[in-house]
Amino acid sequence: MPMAASLHTNFLQNPNRHLNNPTTQNNVFPVTSIRTIKNTPIRPVSIKCAAPTTTQIQDRFSGQAQSQDRVFNFAAGPATLPENVLLRAQSELYNWRGCGMSVMEMSHRGKEFLSIIQKAEADLRALLEIPPEYAVLFLQGGATTQFAALPLNLCNQDDPVDYVVTGSWGDKAFKEAQKYCKPNVIWSGKSEKYTKIPSFDGLEQNPQARYLHICANETIHGVEFKDYPTPKNPNGVLVADMSSNFCSKPVDVSKFGVIYAGAQKNVGPSGVTIVIIRKDLIGNAQDVTPLMLDYKIQAENNSLYNTPPCYCIYMCGLVFEDLLDQGGLKEVEKKNKKKAEILYNAIDASNGFYRCPVEKSVRSLMNVPFTLEKSELEADFIKEAAKEKMLQLKGHRSVGGMRASIYNAMPLAGVETLVAFMKDFQARHA
Amino acid sequence: MPMAASLHTNFLQNPNRHLNNPTTQNNVFPVTSIRTIKNTPIRPVSIKCAAPTTTQIQDRFSGQAQSQDRVFNFAAGPATLPENVLLRAQSELYNWRGCGMSVMEMSHRGKEFLSIIQKAEADLRALLEIPPEYAVLFLQGGATTQFAALPLNLCNQDDPVDYVVTGSWGDKAFKEAQKYCKPNVIWSGKSEKYTKIPSFDGLEQNPQARYLHICANETIHGVEFKDYPTPKNPNGVLVADMSSNFCSKPVDVSKFGVIYAGAQKNVGPSGVTIVIIRKDLIGNAQDVTPLMLDYKIQAENNSLYNTPPCYCIYMCGLVFEDLLDQGGLKEVEKKNKKKAEILYNAIDASNGFYRCPVEKSVRSLMNVPFTLEKSELEADFIKEAAKEKMLQLKGHRSVGGMRASIYNAMPLAGVETLVAFMKDFQARHA
């Protein structure tokens, strides 16, 4: 067997291998690991190419050109994904592991897709150490759909529930719940422009509240819970929207009745919403609940009551595998803390040139909003950063300024490049 | 510039080209067209490969191996997709047209994704000649979510609506509507095992019905409307679930108030549901309607109220482009008719060895259910077909037997191979 063919065979036999090599994280392709399979260093080879192979080679050249053009994408979601996950998805898009189909073409009831969704769930359970008394659901419609599904499933129309509102998303969740139960805002950070998290002791919880709702990380305002309040009602539960910090750090799932998250920040593309729910909370949906929003229907059918968003679930599965390969969420959190520290330090050390409005103790590891003292320079900042291939740094339209979203998949190099640019920009404009 | 590099440049400059060449439809890669660019036939070349290129070549070898293994996938949905669309998606998965991001990573409010969703809508409008007074929505949750959204948006709780039930999906739609209005089944094919479509003259429509609901093609039972009934109520509208025959033939959209379809049969992967709705029907949702099921919210925000299923929409866009390149839905219908004719003829000419229970005039062009006279041979049939790389031929669990779903993307060769196998199987077992 010629050397190239032999290598190829090895790659096919162990397509996971490059996911296990942390050194390849920011590479275009795991050249190093491939080149040393079986301790056989590979040298450049001459290959006599037949016509079809010619076109194939050309296609791969395009891959190389692309990798040089990859940007640092600071978007708040959909957001940057791990390069190795994208490359793996690309390599198996047309034919998933030799089954002769794309994942996009598979029957959701076939053995191939069942293996994909079951592995995704198992890996997520491992990552978050989800107790067996919790169900994991892969749903559609984003967190906004859950804003309705939660009260529809957990309450009767007259039940009181408590909302702590630390930003726009918590506020939206509260407003939607008004259709289905009696929600009450027991704390709002609005008057302080959503820069704080309340002290839990001071919360005036309704002792009858069926649940206490928080948004664990406010994507727009960059405010993150570092610890979690306990419901005053011993029969009540804590419910958290974790869309923008899901799987960014370890979480004690047993403290929650429900955790829900749109995937498109930390764990996949848009189109799938993950719900982790304690099983005893399932089965009491209001009569007006659409079938697809009824957790009982979804749980009894393992998220397969109708056709789920198969490809999105597959992508989440690849990300979960990658997070496990990195050493799990403790390791991921370390990286996230380091990235955030570098960025917040740069802001705080700028003598007020850059400003982050959020109270230091609750600053988000994921979404870093900041403004310029000279706000008239903000448009230039964003424009010049884009020229340096740092995109999507504009703050949400409701708050202005800048925002750098530095989710799991944002490499350290991206934050370092941003900080270097910030210092240079300041030197030129201070 | 060496020849290979020159070709590569051409490919990058016009990545759409292979989509325009109908001769490449069933090829793995448009080798023919690439090989004759500028009338310069390409010969095999020797390429001196540096190390990274070595790995890239190996990766493409895997592509070649995969193509040889591609199966004929007769699944009812998710279902086979056009090979050229898959290959194009693969080529630009990692970096969409040089923007430095995957489509999966793009902000849904950025100019790149907006261009994708706008082109998808424009191409769909061109395909179906959708009048300007209709909105096109890209939603989540499958047709099952629309079973609730329709009555929630079109009716008050006391409004009567009519359902013609020609199979399981129409029945499910009816049952869900019971939560939100007063639906009535004015015709059901259940007693005849869903093998017929009623005569429209005999339908006892409620003259007050807000809408008349049909399932244009019943995926499980293989029954398809060839024409459409007119609502008796002059202010009522016709509503159709077209999930399994969407974009398989021309449709006069102006006859309908609402057309809706899960994408995962004819136009894309699962995870996106397309709703085409006359704009004057929008804006009257019941109070209990979840935000995400309110057509007004979705229409006012161009399907971007929250993050849409971006990658699924992108894939649909590629399929729409491919359908236009094929000459539009009239041409697509011709191909579908030919495929269906070959298959039904083989069944009808088998002297009863194979049987299709559906009345001939309403047999589906998309889903062909059939049984064996000797039903004890059905398991062997499915098993032997799978050995010949024809998969997912088992009938739905509720009806048994076999079912061949032959959507737009099923090549003629797939049907021909199936028919040849059927004849051979019959010869061996008659």
C-alpha cells in the first residue's frame, strides 16, 4: 500500500483522533498528528493524479485558501464554532462515516441518527454530570419558545411565579409568562441599566411561587450569575435560561428544576434548544399547550415525536465530544476565565479610555460589553477592527457601544489579538 | 499559472457553475464540466505535494471512497438531497464564499446571512410564482407546530373549521385544532384505509368555516390531491399541509390562504418549516398564542424575531437554486411523473405479486406504498434491497408493507434500480 493510501486508511479508521489533540485546536487541520501516525514522519510525496483526483485536489486547495482567511468572529450568537468541529463536519457532510448518506438525509428513526442523538445526550450528561432523574430534550424554537413552554408546563393559570430580571432576556421571559400564569418581577436591574445581580437574601420571593426564574447570563448586558438563589417555596424550583453560558463552566444541575438553552452560542448552530428538566415536573401541561411545547410528549418520545432538527443535534454532538476531549467543563472554564481576564484587564487598565459598565463581581465570562470614553470613536473602532478580521464587535442596538462575545470556541488568540488592537487604537486616539 | 491552479481559480470564481449543468446531477462531482473549461481538456497531472497538501489529498480520497458508497435512500423524510447541493454545501461549510466563517457561525442579523435568507425567499417565490400579497415565513417546529399555529392565528375559539382527512397527518392536524377552535371532519378516508380522495362536490362544508384544511399529500398512505377544493364560505380560505409534496410540481398559490411544509422531504434538512400565508390573514392571533407561533410577530420581523434555523434555511436556499437551475417546477414535475410512472407500472404489471392499495387517480408522485401478495416475503425484500444499497423501504409502522419515497432528489437511476430489483425478486419468488 502506498504511504498516502495507508495514511488515509488510518484517518478513516479513527476520524476522532484529531479531536483528541488539544494542540490542533487552532490549526486548520491536524497536520502534526496525522504526520506522526505510528511514529512514521511523513515527507512530501509525489502523487500521480488521475483526472478525478485532479479536481479533488483543487477542491482542497480552496480549503487551504479559506483557512488563511478565517476571521475572529465576536458575534453574540450564532457564534464562532470550534475549527476542528467544522472541519470534521465538512469531512463527513457528504457521507457520514461510510453509511452512504449525509446526516441531513437520514431518517430520524434510523439506527444511524439514533446513535447520533443518543451519543449527543450521553456526552452532554457526562459534561454537566446530569443526574438520572433529569430528562434531556432537544427541541426547536429557541429560548423564546421556552418562555411560553415553561409556564404552560409548570403552572396553572392562577399560579404565582417569580422572575428576577437582570437584562432584556429575563424581561422577555417574564412578559411571555403573563399569558399563562401570574408572574411577578421580584427584582429588576433596569433602573441601573442591567449592570448588577441582586443579593439573594434581599429577594422578596413569593412563598407560593411555582418557580423562580433567572437568566443565568444576559447576552446583551454581560451580567452573569456566579451563584444561584434558592426558591423560598420548598415545592418550587429554580428555572434558568442558560442560552449564552451553557456548557461554559460546571453547573450543579441538581439545584435547578429546569435549565434551557438555545444552542447557537456555545454548543452548536441555531435551530436546536436544549431543555434539561427534572422528570417529576413533567406531565402537567395546561390544556392550551401546543403538542410540540408539551414536555411530556417530547420526553416520552425522546425528542422524536416529530422530526427533530437532526443536523443541528449532530453538530451539538460534535461540540460536546470536543468539550469532553478538552478535559470537560472545568478545563473549559479555566480557558474562559483566562480569556475574560485578559479582556477585562485591558479595559480596566485603559485609564477610562475603555469602560465596562458591569459590576466587577458579576461580569460575564461570555459577553463583554464596553464603551469608549470618546463615544464618537466607536464607529472607527468597529470599522478598523473589521479590517483586522475581528468581526461583530458592535454592541446590541439597544445598548450601543461594543460587545465582544468570547464563547468557548473563541480561541485565546482571538482575545489576544483584540486586546493588542485595543491598545494600539488607544495609543493612536488617547 | 499552472493548469491545476488556473482551474481552481475558475472553480472558485464560479462555484455555481456545476449547479447549472443538468448532466452533472447524478455525478459525484462535475468532473466533465470542470475538465472542459475553456475548451481545454485536462489530462492527469503530476503534482509535487508539500506536507499539508498531502493530508488534504488524503481527505479527498476519502471523498472519492464515499461517493462510490452512496446509497439510494428511499426514506420518507428526512430524505435524500441532491448530490450537487450536498457537495456544494460541503465545499463551503468551513468558509462561506470567502467571508471567513461557516454559515453556522454567522450572526442572523449580519449582511451575509441576510443575503442568504433573502435569496432563499426570492428563489422560492420564483419557483412557486408566489404573489406579492403572500408572506413567506421560515419557522421552526415542523408541521406539527403549525397544526396548533393555524387555528391559533386564523380562528377564535368558537369558530367552526372544516378538515378533510385523507390520512394520518390530516387526522393529527384535526385533533390538535380541537384545542383552539371547533373543527369538524367533513370527510374521512379512514374506513377505506386512507386510499382515496373525496369528490369535492359531495363535501358537506360548513358555510361558516373559517378555513378548509387538507393534507395535499399523505406521506404514510401515499394519497395525493391532484386538484383542490374551494371553500364554501366566501370569506373562508383553503389551508394545505404540503410537507411531502412541496415544490414537487407547480401549484397555484392564489387558491390557498395558507400553505405550510416541513422542509425535510423535498427542499432541505429537518429543522425549518415554511409557511406561505396571504397577508390579510395575519394579525388576529388568539391571546394564548405563544409569541413564536404568532404569524404577525414572524412576518413583521421577516422570520428573524429570534434566531432562525440559519443553516437549514441556507440548505433550502441551495435546493431552491438547484430546482430553478433544473428549469423550475414544471420540469421537476415531469421528472417526478416519469419516476412514479415507472414504479407504479412495475407494481401494476406484476400480476398481483406487488400491490399498491391507493386508488389510481390519486396515487402520490412522492410516496409509493406497496405490499407483497406473499406478505411473509416482505422482510426478505427489505433486507435484500438494503444489500443492494436501497435503504429505508420499510413501510410506516402503522401500515406495514413497503414504501418508496421518491422525492425530487431521488434520481431516476434510483427508481430504475429499484424496479430492476423488484422484477428480479419476483422472478425468484413468484
